[in-house]
Amino acid sequence: MLNILKDHHFIEYYTTGFVETGIFLPDSLVEEIKQYYQTLAVGRNDFPKFFVNNEHLAFLEGQILGTLFKLFPKLAKKMVKSLYDKTYTKAIYHEQVFLEKVCKHLLANGFQKIFKTRYLLASYDMYLRSNTTHTAAGIHSDMPNFHHFYETENDLSIYIPLIDLNEENGGRITVLPESQLKVPGNIVLALMEQHFSKDANHLDENGYIVPESIRPDALNAFIKSKPFQEIMACYKSLTHLAKHHYAGNFEKSQEEQGKVLLWNNKNFHAAEGWKREDQDREVYVIRLFPLYDTKIKLKESLHGKLFNNHLIDFETGEIHKFDHQVDVSQLPKQDKLALA
Ligand SMILES: [Fe+2]
């Protein structure tokens, strides 16, 4: 994150887990976002889609669920669905309706001053809604997964509560700062590059790995490979450490409606229970990915829908929207980050 955030924001991030942007969305935009998601079906939860063929996630949930996925995939899918239904009324991925508008507002209000890196990919957006009957998300880190195929330890979430999150309402996000415990992630991208570049069938004319060309059996071979399994074992033991030895060290944020906060969803985090009976907890999130000097193309679609097609340029203060995924091979090498 040192190469991504300007030094004083890096120190804030490193020690507290958060970066305060000092930027608010106007009430009218907050209302527009709420109105839009209000019209979408109650009970729509996109999280379980990430569990199909995503064996490493099942592995993390413990050996029993992992085995269940292999033996009784339908039953395991039902279990995952009911697990996530208990957490959210709605968990809606990449509608992409407000992504550009929100980023343009941020850039018009000095968002670029926070960053050292020239580019960030605005990959997809997310809306989460829950009420007092739902259980809050416990301590976890958002593990990299093959549906995205391009995640590192430095992913940033633009986090915008659509209602106040405070002592009285609850619902605050808590984060274990990187100064306390670091979760490695760039190594996954490096291992993927190493592994898949060996097979010419996975490469385009520029020698970039095309994630869509990787067949399930080839992906499976990578998942079973020793280095990847070692990383998974490391994640598992770090999660155990975070839950059992660092639970008291998580930092809270006080969040007002429309206030824009940044944090890294690869660091350990949890959400506080929601206390307000009369209103639901609603949060809008945009996932930002730094771009690395690695020969891996971005995926073009997530669960059948275009994503990875917005590029923020902090030098010009613009967001570029493409009708395909951002072509990372066209970005100058000096404007990409070293993976190591
Ligand atoms: Fe999370």
C-alpha cells in the first residue's frame, strides 16, 4: 500500500486500518442509490455464486464443508445460501449503475490527492442490506477468488454507508490494521502468473494470460498445487490468529450517511450488529484494484456480466469507461506497480 497511497494517508491506513477521504455524497445521490436498490428483489443474495467451483473458499470454511461440496454439491450450495441469507436481506453485486457517477463525484472533490499510484481499476460495485434479525459478519478477510482472477493484498474498498453507523445504531465496520497483522496476497497473483504462463494455450498474442482460456481441469491442477495449498494453509492459520489473539485490536470507524471511507477488504474485518429496529442497515461499496506489472489480462465478465471496465486516472482526474475490460497490456509499464 506504500506505493498506492500518499505517505501520510499510508500511515493513517497502516495504523488505523482506514483512510478518511473527507468526502461526502450529496443527500440527493444517497437517496437515488437507496431508491434504486429498493426496487430490487428482497432476498437477492449474490454471495453464493462465488462458491460454485471455488474450492479454496470451501477449504477455508473447514474440511467438512469442503468435503460436502465434493460429495453433495446441491446440499452444500443450499447450506451456503442459508448461511448468507442469515447475514443479509440483499447482497447485490455489480449493478454498476452508480459506479461512474460516484467516482466522478469523488474526483471532482479531490479524491486523487490521496493516491501515489496513477491508476486504479474500479472493478465492480456492491450493495448490502440487513436488519436486526441478521447476524453480523464475523472476523474474516475477503479471500482472493478465481471469479475475479485479479486480486492482491492491496485492494481498496470505497465504503459508503447509506445510513449512520454509530454507537447508537451499530453496524460499524471494524478493521485489524496492517500494523497489527498483514495478510499476504500479491503472492497469489505471482503464483498464477508463474503457473499458467507455462501453457501457450493460456496466452494471447502479447503473451498475457487470458483467464477465460483456463479450463476447469487446469484451474483444478493449480488449486491442488503445493504452493497454492501452502498459501491456503497460511490464510487458515492467520484467520485463527486474528479470531483468537487479535479480536481486541480491531479499530472502529464512525460513519455518517454518505461519508466516503476507504479500507482494505484483504485486511481482517468484521461488522458490528445492527441495533435499529425501525430502519435497515444499507451500505454501498466500490471495489478498487491496483494494476500490477504482471502479464495477466483482466477478466471481462463476472457471473455473466461485464465488469473491470472502469479505469480511474489520478493524473488527469478522470474515469474512463470501456465496453470491454480495461486492457492492461496498453498501460505504460512505469504506471503499473511491481508485484514483488
Ligand atoms: Fe468481507
